[in-house]
Amino acid sequence: MRTYEIRHEVGIKAEPEGVYQALTDIKKLAGWWTSDTRGDGSEVGGLLEFWFGENCHRFEVVELQPGRLVHWRAKPVDSSDEWVGTEVSFSLATNEKQCYVRFRHSGWHNNDGIFPHTSTKWAVFLLSLKDLLEKGRGQPAPNDVQVNHD
Amino acid sequence: MRTYEIRHEVGIKAEPEGVYQALTDIKKLAGWWTSDTRGDGSEVGGLLEFWFGENCHRFEVVELQPGRLVHWRAKPVDSSDEWVGTEVSFSLATNEKQCYVRFRHSGWHNNDGIFPHTSTKWAVFLLSLKDLLEKGRGQPAPNDVQVNHD
């Protein structure tokens, strides 16, 4: 079956080790995606929970390559969660100017519904990650940039 | 052949007629995507050019439904332009709170290369469109939010 993928890329003025830490350390994750981040992102097999009010995205860490790759798989929170079975990865590539974060959220069965909104929000949060690393402060939920009036 | 698509969605507190105008009127387009916008976006068959310094994205307007849909097809500027043959559409849907802009940039032959960067930049520009309509001022290039240090 055909699946769909959200892709993004940002370039961050930071060492890959710092970017990797912001993607694996629970306190750093809370600094750019959602303030209410729980669990353990630093070990393969670790479970991560990202809470947005009463909604949660839960992931298992499936692969880690320090300074290079962070890869999660979405786990059930409730049966209506459209993210279950999808995978998120952050691949890092460095040149003399910056560390690129190449982002994938793959395994979607369609690209309608919440897919377009999710794509826009990922851009917002990756720019928040960039701000955290470059300016020392991100805009994690609930202080994230709003893309609609829902 | 399989093709790939960038999708986004923003919700804007504005009438669909105003959003439609911001997607078809050359002066309004210059208020959110790039200040150097040329051509005619108000008629099917019109040609639009969006200049970013020495780089240009050129489109033909292929379909217009006032207050509902704007659809462009990328035309050659030079032979290295990866956008040629791709299509961009903005579909508008309104509820009591907002006008949703559902965005597609379709017809990509792969989703590597410039695709992830382009996806992130479209999110930035759609939020600029939202700001133009809600706050009276967008952030068109060259004053757009930077997503890297290239």
C-alpha cells in the first residue's frame, strides 16, 4: 500500500552533538516541542510521551546514532490516534556553516485529514528547535506558534 | 510514476474573498511570498513570476474559482529548475471561525533534494500569508523567516 511522508529541513548553527541532545534529552525536548514531555529518549527501547493538554503522542525510540540520527515509532495512546504506526526521524548532516536536520514523518495511509495541519506544525516546531539551539529559547507548546483558530 | 506532494494547512481569520485576493492580486502576493512579484494572477492563462534575487519561480494560472480555489502550474525559467511541471494549489474552506487554506505542491518526482527545504519554506510563507490577512503585514522575501544559513 502506498504511504505518505511529511518532510522538512532546517539548518542550525550548532554542533551535531548539541542538536542530537535536543532530540534525545527529555529536558531539551521540552524546550522546543511541548513543555510537558515525559519518559526517556536517550536509549533505544525508551518510551517518550509528548502531552498537549489532554492529548498525547507516544513514541518508542527505535534507533539512535549519536550526532547523526534519532528515530521514533508512534505507539497507541487511544484507538483514534492517526499517528499509530507512523515513524518520525531526524537525520543530521553537518557542513562548515551549520547542522542540517532532515526530518521525516512517514507511514501515513493518506495525506488528507490531519496530515496537512501536522506538516505545517512540524515546520513550526523545527523552527522552535532551531531557536532553542541558536537563541537559547524555543517556543514549545503551549506557547507555540498557532497555525489556525481551532 | 509515483510523484510526491507537499501539503500544508493554515486557518486564517478572514473572509474567503480576502484570502482569494491575496492569492490572485499581484500587490497582495507581493505582501506575503516575495516583494518582487510580477505578472498577472487574476486570470486563467495569466503568467506569474516570483523573484528571489536572481532566482525566479514562474507559473501559469490554470484554474481559478473565486473564494474557493487558486491553481498554478510551474513553467520553465531555466532547465535546472526542479519545479517545472509541478503544480501549486490553494483550496479554501470556511467555517464560522476561519478560512482554511489547504495547500498542495504536487508533481515532484522525488522527495529528497530541495523537497524538504521547500516544504519548510512553504509553511513559513503560508504563515506570512496568515499574518498579512490578520495583522495587515506579512514577511515576504527578502524579509522572510530564514530556515537555514545557506
